[in-house]
Amino acid sequence: MINDKLPKIWYGGDYNPEQWGPEEWSEDDRMFKLAGIDVATINVFAWALLQPDEETYDFSTLDATMDRLYNNGVYVCLGTSTAAHPAWMAKKYPDVTRVDVQGRKRKFGGRHNSCPNSPTYRKYSTRIAGKLAERYKDHPALLIWHVSNEYGGYCYCENCAKAFRVWLKKRYKTIENLNKAWNTRFWGHTFYEWDEVVQPSELSEEWDGNRTNFQGISLDYRRFMSDSLLECYKLEHDEIKKYTPKIPITTNLMGTYPELDYFKWGKEMDVVSWDNYPSLDTPISFTAMSHDLMRGLRSGQPFMLMEQTPSQQNWQAYNSLKRPGVMRLWSYQAVARGADTVMFFQLRRSAGACEKYHGAVIEHVGHEHTRVFRECAELGRELQQLSDKLIDARTQAKVAIVYDWENRWATELSSGPTVALKYVDEVHKYYDALFQLNIEVDMVSVEEDFSKYDLVIAPVMYMVKPGFAKKTEDFVSSGGTFVTTFFSGIVNENDLVTLGGYPGELRSLLGIWAEEIDALFPDQKNRIVMKQPWGELQGEYDCGLLCDLIHSEGAEVLAEYGDDFYQGMPVLTRNRFGSGQAYYIASSPEESFLQGFLSNLCAEKGIKPLVLAGDGLESARRVKNGNAYLFLLNHNASPAEVQIGEIEQKDLLTNETVKGTVMVPARGVMILESKLD
């Protein structure tokens, strides 16, 4: 449980009363009660109001807000306000603003414009966090701390250059080790002094986003920047803990956001929280995967849905409304996959600036007679009805998909073989196939304990970190099934090629050698031709993107390429290793192949789908105290039929008992409670 002061699914969101006055505050109090709002995230961007100059602090407005909310039955997720530094700070201390990748010094403006290695920013952000913690440590409204907001963005200033060199010294110890790791004899880049090292910006090694001359340098700068921003979070975290050691601390993450290594961040957070903003055309399975990834940051611990919009975003190219029922449906999707909160940005819609057209529980009209408010109030009533039933319930998946931010950086920084290779897309293909099969999945790091699973899938495992190959061999040897794909086992953690033949350290486990890698143009395809029918797989399937030209070194060849000069070479192999088996898929296959392939593997391992249902029906399950809670989420605009088995289950939202075949209404939700098998 996040905080037992409020033993239910928290319901609320971001609230900015400083943008309004007493008349609106009174209406907010009234309407929060109508909507069932019981948590407000406040003080996220209020630093300039709390600290009007270097020496002055004024907490009077925040004091009144804390008291008013609590007296009206609303608890507080208290921000530290450090997501945007005050204008006076940028004016007096220019080191606080960032330098961009093109070498341009930023002026005051926007947000997340603070250099993470600025001594000024670190000093004052830590100080304000400490003052807030000392002041509100005993306030009854305080549920959880919210440090900064949506960390992200890199800086290339001179303070960061100096800090980067210190970071490199800690990592490599000697300049000789650094030269070896970065392969600096290429293009005459050998360094003899640490101060010769410069950041990989558009003034040096990089261009067009992920294009770089030296992958090792660029990869390390991404690690360094992720660590620098994390250090800022930890400084505030540690200062707060001095005063409130038992109050949980979080910061809101952003799903598959590319710039930060969230598995590293998750270790430093008492509870993971994240902001979910899919567009109208985002695949449902991609949103589900993002929830599962956030749950995986702390090995399956429930997380917070910190932000979602009640209706529409303001920042996408096409800011579509959520159709009737979709807000409720997507809220329960988060709960189904591990969220113990449902929270919005924002509670009252801003009147000015860039978020004035971002949806809110209370719209510009200012009253409760809107479609959005009615839907929010209905969801609030349902969450009250659920009480503590689902709080702290867990997922018990037997399939894991490995996701690694550093591997993503390395893959997309690679100077070949194709610009079309997108790590997240390839991971999602495997997740989507299991999603369509109604198979539960955990998204895990390379450090996760694989022994909890029967099947582990590591798509495009380009970078093999120290210990990963041995851990995977132990997993398979003990009876596990492992799957990896083309462009795997190529480099080590420094992006240096593992010599001796691809897939490097995974070669013995997989029983293959990849001699060459062919990059196909977007309009090109090859074919996967099954040598003989295998369960759900038979005949042939399209494949593309990349094609590894592999030779068997003991692995059984299950399918071959159907075209080009490598027609007849293996494309799908299975290698027996100890008591288990390891599969290699040498190209990027079509959806039907993956569904058939993964259906076969799950059947062999006795991993059963949660339900039998058609397209658009999502299933997920949480478990608590010997009870299973099966979520059925119908993303279709028409009712969906689902086979749930002959065991009687109780629908927590209607109190009806059901079994056999059930009909889930259009964009509807069922939460079925039963005793765990």
C-alpha cells in the first residue's frame, strides 16, 4: 500500500489553485466532492511564488491550500516545485540554464530548462525541498512527495563537460581504459589528458538526433545525463527523507521515454509513477506494454498513474477527444496492469498559456454539467465502491520480455545496418502477439531474476552486458525457454563488437553463427518457409527489415528463407541447451507468424491464456490474498463475447455472478473476482 492513510485506489490529479482565486476555490471544493476526488497533486510549478528572491520564502498560500484541501476531505501529493526555476535565479546565476545540443545558451523560459550539473540549481532545489519537508512533515493532508516533474532533456554546458569527465574517471579509472573502450585510435581520436574529452554534441560528434561518429562516446553521454538528472532527484529525495522518513517519494516518468534509464531510476523511487498520454491511434497493446513496463521498474510492485487526460491533450498534432466511455476504460486498463491510483492532468482547466486547451475534470465553463465531469464523477463513485479490494494486488506472469534502455541507445546510435530499426517497435511486436493471445507478460530488466519465468524473450539484444549471457545460459539449462532475434549479441556494454562471430556471447546458447546481415528496403520482403508444420505454424510468412544469414552449429532448423541468394538458409532455429531450449528468429516476421510461434511456446510450457476472446478485448489479472481479479476491457464500439470458463465469478462493478460466456458492453469493463486456482 502506498500510504495507509487512504486505503483505496486514489482518485484525483494535478491542481493549480495559485492560478485562481477564492471564488474558484470554493467551487473546486464543491465539485471535488461531487466527483469523488480524494487526492490533489499541488505545488508542482510554484517555486517562483514560494521563493520570490534569493533569501525570501513565503508559504502562506500553500499553507492555506493544504489546510483547505484537507478540511474538505482531499489529501495531497505534494510537489517540490523544482520543475521550473524562478526568473530571478536565471538572471542572477546564468549557470542555471542549459546549453542545447547545438551549443546555444538557453535563456529563461519554458520548463526543464535547468542544467542538472549547475551548482546553483542543485543548491536551491535541495534547499526548497528541505524547507517544504520541514514545514509540512506533520501535516495530516500529506500522502506522498512528488519531486520535480517529468525529468528529461540533456545539457551541453561547461559544467556538464566538467562533470562528464569526473563521471568518466569513476567509470574507466585511467585514460588508457577510456581510449580502449571508445576505440579512439579510429580517426585519430586518442586522448592523453582528461580535459581533452568534449561532449558529443552537434559541435563535435553528433548530428540529426541519433547520428554519431563515435557510438561509445555518445552512449556514455546518455548514461551520464540520465545519471546527472537522477542525482538531482536523489538530492531532493535525501533532503526530504531527513524530515519525513516514512512518507513515500516519487517522480512522474513517461513510459518508453528514450532519454533516461528508468530501470535505474526505479531503484531510487519508493513507488513508480508515470504519465499516460496515448493518442487516438496508439495501439491498445502499446499502452498496455507501457503500463507493464512501469510495473516492471520495481519488479512488479504496483505503480501510480500520476497523469492522464480526462478528455484531450493539448500538445499532439491532432488532439482528439476521448470518446464516451474511453476515459473510464483506459483508467481501468491502468488499474488492471498494476496502478493503485487514477489521477488526471488537470483538475481545473487553465485559462491561459499552452495548456489552456488540455482537458480537465472542471472545464472552462466552470460547472458540473458536462459530459467529461459526469464520466469522472461516475468513475469516482465506482472507485469508492471497490474500496481496498485491489490495492497492492500483483500480477503473476510466467512470460517476461526483456527491455533495456542502454541497449536501446546503442541500437539506435548504431551506424548501420538500417535506419528503419526501432528497438521499441520490435519489442512491441512480441508484446502485441502475446497481448492478442491474452497471455500475461512482465516487462523486465536485464538484471531481473529469470528463474521466476518459464519463457523469456529478448528482442534485438544487440548489447550483451557482463553476466547476461551466463545468466541466460543458466536459465535455459535449468529448463527455461529463451527467445532472441536478429541483430543480437553484436557488441559489449561499450558498443565494441564481440569478435569471433555473431551472436557473440550468445553463440553457444543459440547454436548458430550469423555470417552477414542484409538490410531490406521498406518495400522489400523475404519469406519464412516452415520446413514442416509445427503447431500453429505452417506454410510461409513474410519477413523484412533485417535478415541475418545464419549457419547452424548444432541448432535445429525449423524454417528457412524463401528468397534471394540466401534462399534455403536458416531463419528460425531451436537449440537444446541443458534441460531447456533457445530460439533464434533471424528476421522481423509478420504478426501472424509471431502469434503462431508464441502460441506454440506457451502451449509447450503450459502457459494458458486468461480468456478466449476476439480482437479488441483486453484481459489482465491481479492477485491478492488468494483471490484473482480478472479484468475484461472491451476496446470495441460494439459488445464483445468472452469465454471465461465454468467457475462462478463475481463482477465487482455490478455484484452479479457470471460464468461461461459473458458479454462485455461496448467500451465496457468487467472486474471478475474468484478464488485463485
